Amino acid sequence: MVTSTAELSNRLALNVNETAMMLGCSRRHVYRMMESDELPFLLMGAHRWVPVGLLSDWLNARTIVGSAPPQGRRSPRALRV
């Protein structure tokens, strides 16, 4: 069984549990993002897989770059996905 994020990054695709582990969120949240077409995935039979390359691109597109938050806003504690 794969348990470390280093091992997961060497895979071509991740299942829902592994995706949740990589993102640091719940399985339910991953399913919700898939259902709302926010998170790209492949459907193989009854199984949902997230290709690692697409997950990386998806995260990069949502990464906030900059040293200071806009005036009047708090600094985010975590990236919003």
C-alpha cells in the first residue's frame, strides 16, 4: 500500500483517497470538487482517478503568487482550492 506523498508523486494517477491525502483535505471534498467539475478526473468503470500531471497543473493554476496580500485583506492561511 502506498502511504507517503513521495511515493504518490511517482504514480501516473491517484485514486480519491490518495488525492485527498495529497491535497490535505477529506475524501468528501475531493468528490464534491469532482462532481462540480472543478477537479479533473478520469472515470474507469466505477473508479475515479486523478492524473498526477493534471493535478499538478490544476494546483499551479490556483497558486497565489505574491509577497503581500491586497490592502485591507488578511493573509490567507492556506491556498483556496
